[in-house]
Amino acid sequence: MDNHWRSTAIAVTALIAAGGYSSPPPAPPARPVADIRSAVTETCARFAVAAVSIDATVDADSSAARLRAAREYGTSGLVDQVAGHGTDPTWSLLHEHRARIRATAEPVHDDPPPVLDGSDQPAGVIVTRTAVAENGWQQSLPSLVFYCTVRSTPAGWRISQVNIADTSSS
């Protein structure tokens, strides 16, 4: 038995000396909190703007923009979640004027969510919306707040959950 262990030790030593074995690579450096917050907020903002960018000249209903945004920026479960959000109350106005929504998003600054350990991170954005039509008609619409859970995936940051609040009802 002693010869067996001695032979194994010699073989392992020879393997290490020949460069055939190396220690695991060091863990990647942790990203600074500001970089994480910026990346997740940007992802939430892009999703939110896309989700409200309804175009009554091409969309069959108000859910079309949400579903497009979920497919582009979300995880697989997000499509099911946003499909159940119902009809945007501005749809009839947009349809009547053959209008689309122009939107911008800004981070929620009053109480930034903490950066969490793990793959899910919170973000919040306020979306300002204006309905515009080709004939020059436009109307401001109530702002919305999107609270996103943003997940780190091999494909990058993706929205895994979202809650949407109308600022006029707060």
C-alpha cells in the first residue's frame, strides 16, 4: 500500500511540475456598487420606455408594447407577468387620435434601493409620457413608476419582475 501512495504522489508532483494542473482561477473582482446600480437602472429604464411605447397605428391593443418589451428585455417568465396587466387606460385616446406614446425615463431618486447580494437587483424609474399624433395633436399623460427586479444572466441584465404604479393615484 505504501508503494501505491508513493507512486500516486510522484505522479501528481510530475503533473503539477509539467503544468498539467493549476489552481482554480481567481474570482472576478467585485463590481463597484455604482456600476451595478447604473447598469440595473439603465436596463429598467429601457424596458419601461419600451413597455409604454404604444403606437395605435400599428399595435392591435395596449398590451403589444409591454409584450415586445418583455421579450426584448425580460427573463422568460416576464412575458406571462406583463400579459396579465390589462389594458392601458389611455388606449382609447390613442386609438381615437391614431397616436403613439413618446416616453422618457429617469431614476427614482428619493429612496434608491440597496444593492443586494446575489443575481437579483432592484431598480426604479419614473416614466414621463406624451401622446403624439402625426397631425400635430399631443397630450401629456400621467407619469408611471416602474419598480423592476433586474437579474444578472449570462446574456446580461434582464428584467425578472416589474410593478407599475400610476403617479396620479399615489
